Amino acid sequence: MILSGVLEAQKNSGLTWGGAMDPLQAEVEILRYDLDLALDLKKESIEGTVGIRYRMPEDQRTLRLDLLQGFEVRGVYDSDGQLEFSRTEDFLDISADGGEQEVFIEYSGTPMVAARPPWSGGFSWAEDSEGRHWQGLSSQNAGGKIFMPCLNHPSSRAAEGVSLAITVPEPYVVAANGRLEGVEEKGNLLTYHWVTDYPISNYNINFTTGYFERSERPFISVSGDTVPMVVYLLEEDAHHAEGLLDVLEQSAKTHESYFGPYPFPEDKLAVVHTSYLGMEHQTINAYGNKFRFDTVGNDVVFDWLLHHELGHEWWGNKLSVADWADFWLHEGFCTYGDWLAREAYVDKEKYLKYAKSRKLGILFLKPLVPERPASAKEAYHREVYTKGAFVLHSLRWILGDDTFFDLLKDIAGESRFSYENQWSTEDFLKVVSKYTDRDLDGFFDVMLYGTDPLEMTLTEWSDEVYSLQFDNIEHTLPVEVQVGDEVKTLEVGSKSIFISAPKPPVIDPNGWLLTKIKKS
């Protein structure tokens, strides 16, 4: 997701998810969702069935799912017949057997409209320039309960994927997750059958409808896989397809160069045109930046929004967190990928200048990692992007380029953290500790769990002598110090080190660290 408007949208939306898990859901595992929905584009409503294959303790007799009250549940059944159910607040409680089972839920209703997508979750019902329907869906800050019964917690991923059968009037096109298995025609209705077998978070399940034209070319991944690269654009903007494919291909190659192979080669690498700005739906990223491409460097055509959302295929979709307290792992890593693009397309000087400019937006209002368990509303704020990226920027300086970039690729390729598995800040810190002999506990305490920058004191003594020390960490960190035209790297800790200089030295001239420097 993107930066502007985050706080305002969170205030406008009463919905959130995550936090403490309901006891009846704590030991339930969702294996697969099979969603079969008809969209009424005129009435802006949905109707259909979701099949949910799950596993829960043998002695548990209630399957508790989340679903907003605005939906009517018309029936619940399994292979043996109807099941009893009840509604309480936004819960759907089903009398069901434990073990591995499957239930089917028939429901309908008018889903909530997103007040400011993608930050406030809901459906977007819009029209193209010809007055034809254009439907979108965004749900990161509320979860899948806004459109289907589900286990609505970030720790829950459908381990075996999802299928979507979405029915719309002809000739509308539906773009969704995974691969298109076929289109079924019945009268004047079309049902698009989409399937993915990759694990997926419920907020990443998505379908978008419009008068779309589909354009495709192969993407050759560094893994050697040939991946379908697809864009779905409104007919009126279909002439942008080749340019958008060029930008998409370039961004994908750049991400691969830093993070390794594209994570979903069995499905596709795709973008769908939306009426809202953007969102990282797995294998079908929403794109609404109106083809406002920038030229970076001399000749690289770049779309910052497309690049950012695509980065989430690695950071958020492949590697996801089970508690929103670790939200920065999604947004900080992905935002750092945006910074690296400046270096890839221009040079390191451009990267450093861009990173320096991001400091201005870091106000140290909240810790990056709040107390857990955390809801999306508690954890999600502007600095999970910028300060989160700065943690990695500083870590790059501390470890050195070779070690740091090995670390990034190793994390992105680590099976313990990806797909059906999830990771946390603690996991990240344990991996970092294997890449350095340094004690970085103080650095991470300040950067991740505090609301202050790294604090230093520069003291002027007589005879052109200065001293420098950290005030809020005990261990040493490498710090660049510029005296005249010469830049040296010094190991600075809580004990003063002395610098000979005819005038005050410049501390951290390249902006590697988030520092507040007190002069005395």
C-alpha cells in the first residue's frame, strides 16, 4: 500500500483485524477457500457460496468464522446435509465436526463501499468513460470478512490456495488471483474460473471487473521459469498496454536482482486496472496510477506505484506476518525495494540522496513494532514505510554491501518464512545475528521498539579537538565523519572518541543513520 492518506483513512474506517485471536479460532487451520459468486453490477450486490475446507481439534464442535453483519446467510451445509448456525456480531458460528472437514455457506448482500480505497476496505463501484461498470475490491485494513465468511486473522492463510468462480454479464471480464482455468458461458452470463494452489492470505483474495482488454507477453525469470506477464486494461486505455508491460517487466527484473526469483511462477505476473490507486493482491496487483510514468536517470521509464505494489509479491504475499505488530516487515522491506530502484536505474549517489530525503517524513511518533498481539489499526502508520526502510538502509551500512545483499536474498528465499509459513521481527533479528559478530541489540531496540532516533553528542574542546559519542546505545556502530574533504569511518559507542579538526566535523555526511546530534 502507499503512503498518503494512511492516518486519515484509518480514522474514517471503524474496521480493523488482527490483535488477540478469538479462542474458538485459535486452533482452526484453513486449508482452502472455494468462492462462487455472482456480481450484480447494477445493484452493487453479491450472491453465492463459499466452500471452506478446514482442520480443527477433533473435540471442537463450533467453527467460528468472520462475516460482516450486512450479509445474509441463507444456509450452511456439508456433504451430509444442512448444518445449524447462528450470527453474533460479526461472527458466524457453525455447528460442525472437528478434524478435517468442508462446509459450504450460501450468502448474499450489499458489501460495504470503500470510502477511500485502498486504505478503507470495501468494494469500489465505478464507471469507465463510456458509463460501463468497473468493480474493484480492497481489504488490507479490514480483511476478507468484508466480502466472504472466513477466518479473519493475519495468522490464517489458506494453505492450499483458493478457487474463484465469478459470474458477470457478458462481455465483462473478471481478473483475479492465480491462473484462468476457463470461462463458462450461460445465456448472457460469463463465469470466470480462477485457481491458485499457492497459500494465500484472505485480504489478498481479489477479483476486479470491467470492460478489460488483456495483453500478455512471457517473462523469463532468473529461476529459468517462463511466467505469463499480463495486464488487464480498460478498453479506453488499452493503447497503454505495451508501455505498461515494459515498465512491469523492468520492475520485475529489478526486484529479482535484489530479492531472487518471482515467487508465483505457476500462476502469473499481472496488473489489473482499477479506479483506486493500488494494492498488492497476490498475482493480480491493482494499478490506478493513470500511466503517470517517470523517467529515472537518462532513459529508464518507471512507475513508482507499480514498482511498490509488485514488491509486495515478495514482501507480504510470499513472506507474510502472523501478527500486525510486524507490519513493518511488509512495508519497510517493500519500500526499501523502491529506494534500491534509484540505485539500479541511476547510481549509488542517487540512492543516498533519495534515502536522505525520506528522513524528513520520520517524526518518531510510534514504535515500528508495537506490543503484540496488535490489530491493523494499532500497527499501521506512516513510519512502517519510511522508518522501516531506514532500518534496512542503516543495516546495509553496518554490514557492508556484500553481506547485506546476501542477507536480503537469503531471507527472501528462506522456506521457513514463506508461503505456508510466516515470519516475525524476532525471526529477522535471529537471521541478522548470523551475518555479523556485532552486538546490535541497542541499535534495534532504538530503531524498532523506541520513539527516538539514535542520539549522539558532539563536544568541542580546546585546541581544535572534538569528541563524539552515542547517548542511547552502549555498543559501537560505524559512523562516517567528514573533516574537510576527507571522510573517515570511526567506531563510535557510548565512550567518547576524540577527533582533531580545525572546525566542527560533519557527522554521517551520507545519511546512513537516523541520528539526532547534540552539540556541546
